[in-house]
Amino acid sequence: MKTRNIELILTPPAPHMVGDGFRVHNFIPGYRLNMQRMSPFIMLDYNSKFYFPPTDKPRGVSVHPHRGFETVTIAYHGKVAHHDSAGNSGVIAEGDVQWMTAASGVLHKEYHEKEYSKQGGDFQMVQLWVNLPAKDKMSKPQYQEITNASINKYTLPGNNGVIEVIAGQYEDAKGTASTFTPVHLQNAKLNKGAVVPFTFPAGYNTALLVIEGSIRVNGEEKAPADNFVVFKNDGETFTIEALENAVVLVLSGEPINEPIAAHGPFVMNTREEIVQAFNDVNMGKFGYLEE
């Protein structure tokens, strides 16, 4: 198998606030990466570790709609409470994942969990948008609440760490989440000195987000914490070496080679479908959710 080489290492762009609870660096789409380049991953917002002081009024994002894709929230520090118009609710705590399939349309809101808000503390999260193929965009909304305890894990030999397989597969560990198209999403929690191989089909769009620590890729290029490593589609295999104890989010997926029409919270295939989404929200077809 051929080695997959690095195309870009991106430092975190200037942060911006989403609502008043999420201070994010937006890697996808960005000035170097459009939605098609990293398909099926069409957005990646990274809330790097940030201290929020105590408050009685939880910070967050009020009610807003989504259609045409899935939102995946991965918690590293802090807790988020979720409610949506399909009747789903839950709390994402450290190590947990929330996989919401908006599909035909939901209203939802996300807030810092009440007790975490009162205490304050470090907050670190990733929100990823995963596109849906045209045939599935109008399917029924779904919700997967994935606790850390339920995530299948592969223990690396030699006390090198563990791979948490959220979706896809690593060795014999299969992902906990169900997906519409082939998607690999893994948290590599590596001990200093570990050199770990990863293999994905060459055509899959593949990247790494360094959550903690620093790494060396393919024995050559270093990437520090909060950097985003984008691979070329020129091979299948690469290695991550942990230069210190490190946490790395590994993402790889089969591109969805269909037109993308995106506007705000809607990602469809045509401009007409975007207009329809706005009309459907205004007509109450996404249900009701209290602010």
C-alpha cells in the first residue's frame, strides 16, 4: 500500500462566537477548504480549550433549524444539553458524542448544561456536519446518543494508548454510530512515543485534528495542538507519532459526489430545495420547540 502524504497543515483561524456559548475556529469550509474538498465532512467547528466563568444563565445557541445533513458533536471538556423538535434531548458529557440526523428537518437548541454553567470550567468541543446523499436528505430525523462507555475501543499494543471508534472501523473494533455513507471517525488517545498506523481507501477525504499534545505524521511533519492536518488522496496508509501524550480526532470518509447548495442551516443539492426549506420552516413543518 502507498503512503498517504500531507496536503496542508492549517493553524486555527481566528475564533468567532456561535451564540454566546461556543467559541470556535472554523476549519471547514474555510479559505483553503471548500465543502466539496472534504466531503462528506462539510463543516468543522472546533471550540479549542477555553475557560467559561460560572453563570446562572446557561450560554448556548437558541432554537434554529437544520435540513439535509447530520450534526456530530464530540465533547472533550464541559457538558452540553440538547433539545430538538423531534422530541430528543440529552446531555453530552466529557468523552460523549451526539449524532443528530436532521435529514428532512428539525429545530434544535444547544446550551451549556446547567450544573456545568453554575460551576464554570474548561470547555472543548468539536461540531462536525456530515452531508447526506440526495436520496436520504428528506428521510426521517434520527438521534444517536453515544456515551463514552458505549464507544467501541481498540487497545493499542505496548501501552501505546487506545483508539475510540465512533464510526467506521479500526482493526477489529467497529464504530458505534450508524452512518448513511462510509465514514470513519476516531479519537486516537496516544501515549508519548506511540507510532500508530492508519489505513483508509485512497479516494476517501482524510484529515486529523490535534486536540491535545503534538504529533509527527509519517515520521516527517510535526503538527501541534489545535492544528488541522489535511491529507492528499494519493495513498492509503499513514502513521501518527505522539511526541507527547496526545489526543487526535481522525476523520476519513467517502466523498458524496453530488452538487451542494448550502445556505445557513440548510445543505441541499439545488437552490430550489433551499428556498423550499425556508418556506417549510416558515409554515411550521419543522415542528415546534420552545426557546
